[in-house]
Amino acid sequence: MSEPKKTLIRGAKVLGGEVRDVLIDGETIAEVGTGIEAGGAAVVEAAGSILLPGLVDLHTHLREPGREDSETVLTGTRAAASGGYTNVFAMANTFPVADTAGVVEQVWRLGREHGYCDVQPIGAVTVGLEGRKLAELGAMHDSAAAVTVFSDDGKCVDDAVIMRRALEYVKAFGGVVAQHAQEPRLTEGAQMNEGVVSAELGLGGWPAVAEESIIARDVLLAEHVGSRVHICHLSTAGSVAIVRWAKSRGIDVTAEVTPHHLLLTDELVRTYNPVYKVNPPLRTERDVLALREALADGTIDIVATDHAPHPHEDKDCEWAAAAMGMVGLETALSVVQHTMVDTGLLTWEGVADRMSFAPARIGRAEGHGRPVSAGEPANLTLLDPAYRGTVDPAGFASRSRNTPYEGRELPGRVTHTFLRGRATLMDGKLA
């Protein structure tokens, strides 16, 4: 990794707007303006490129400790830097589970050692993700990792009493519970979205109401307690309607959508290719359009990747036996450009909000999601929006290759990522 030094980014469109030069000096943005001269600075010619604050992912699976065959903190953060991310929140479903101060500190320290992006561990809500007893929420918050987000993602906190207690506990220090909304009894044996396609294929259906019923319960619990709740990977039009209603009522709820739920539908399952098997499942075209509209109008607050790496053998098998999940860090910004920017639904300023400002605010990620202004930390991402290329997972930095976009043409390419002034990605190549 290069040491912080003077770097002049010349002629970039800041947040897609005015063309500006940006001078980085050490770890900080020293100056933003036009015609900046900086003797001895490394110059990045950025004409036509979009300069964004470093991206923040509130939902990443780094797999370490325990499943290093899928991903490690090193390979996952290298993938993050390749995708323009300077901060990722690492989910707790590791082996052992991140339900103690010791485990979250281990993940946090690995992130600091490798240095490709900041890693903020997410703590488990319940011991062992088993849903029966609250984990050490206070100890994880008070640890060196300073955990603020708690989630049993991969499993739902389906017990209403446990969920209420978690919301009450985190309220004391301004934390947030991030819920994987899936009523387990309604999804037993589920293989894909319940609907026309599942009926035709004879695959077990995952009904929309399994997600929507948990969201409805949890926003009411959050209102009752006066606490914050965050909805992970929202995927249905009905879920959008519930969150919209909750926000109109003044409930402190935020929600995320994944790139794949903005683009892909359950029609792809007709191929029986397990790369399309994910939780929550790919939904219908109607759901996809509702999610895009909700992201555009702010009902859905952020884009989060739910980067879920799996080794080859867990995906190269029959559909029923395959693991659920997709890698997403290295393609997220391209998918958002394709589905939201190129369609006119979001400006680049809106992308900066949904992929940097808002996730940093929800997760209390200090130093991230900051304006591109003098005096701010130099956490920055540079994107060439005119680029068009075919996705080739052989070139991924992630240890896993389970992308649903292989062979698909997507727009945009991250060329540079800076973490506190250090180039983690330079001219499309990892530092």
C-alpha cells in the first residue's frame, strides 16, 4: 500500500456535478477548486470521471474466522477496494459467531492489519445466532471494535420478546438492530420466490409475506421501544409499502436493497443455475421496479451488497443442494449505474447518498460518508462512467466467483480508490 502523499485528482466531476481539481495531502483533502497546482504531487487525470466519497457497505460477509475457503478479511477487503469501498460492515455469521468482544475485535484488527478498507464488525444479536439468548451487546459495543450494528443475518430474530429486548438494549448507546426479515415457519423448504415460476418448476416457494410480516412486526416494536431498526436486503413491493408507511408515522426505520434485487428476477431460476439462488430470493419484475422507485424516493435508504462468497463446490451442484448467496462488492456500483443512473432514477449525488453518506450515518462509521471538501478525510472513489465491459469473475479480487453477472455487459469501472489518502486501487489495479 502506498504511503499517504500529495495526489492531485485533476478535472473530475465531483458527485457528478461541477468539474473540479481535488488535492490530497497526507490523509486529508487539502483543497477543492480549479486550476490547482501542486508541485511534486502525483497527478491523476480524471476528465470525464465521477468522483464520489468512498463507498460504505453496511452488509458484507467476510467469512473469517472459520470459512476462509470462501473469503478472508484480506481477500474481501481487496474486493471492496476494487469496487470503490473504503469501509465495510462484516456480518456476524462466522465460525465462531461474532457474539463476543473477543471475536469482533479479532475481525476489526485483521481489517486494520490488511489496510485495503476499514472493517467494522457487526455483532450477533443472539448467542450463536440461535435466537434464544441475547449476546454480549454491551461488551461488543465497549470493545476496541466499538460495535454499533447488531444482526443475526442469515437467520431471523423471530422471537418478538428477544427482538424487543435487543431494541431496548441498543437504544442505550445509539446502536441499531439489523433484521434479516424471514419468518422461518413460512419458509421451511423454500428454494425460490413463491409465485408462477416456482409453481411451474415445482420448487418450494419463499412467499413475500414471510418477509413482510416480520418487517411489520419490527417497525411496530421499534416504535413501541423508541429505538432504531434497520431492514436488511428488502426485496418485495409489499415490504416497500410497509417501510413507507412506517416512515410516514415517524418510526425510526431504515432499509437497504441489494444490487441483485434491483436487476435480476425469478425468471432466471428457470435455468436451474445455482448462481441465482439467494436469500431473500430473486423476486418478480413488479418487485424490482418497486424497489428501484423506493430507492429513488428515499423509502429505501441505502444500497448494501450482501456480498456472500461461496467456494466452487457449494455452487457447482444441483439447485436444491446449493448454498444461497452471491458476491457483489466488485460489481455493485456498475449495477447501480445500470439500474438507477442510466435509467434517470438517480443522479450521481443520489448514488453518493445511498452508497456512502447514508450507510455511514446508519452505522456511525466515523470518517466515512463525508463531503468531498477541504479538511475532510481523503476517502474517495473515482469512476469512469463511460466504460462498458463484460463481467469476468476470473479477474475478481474476491476468493469466490459466485457472481450472477458473469458474461453480462455492465457500465462503469472504478479506476481509483483512496483510503485516508492512500491509494488502495490505482488505474484499476490493487495497490
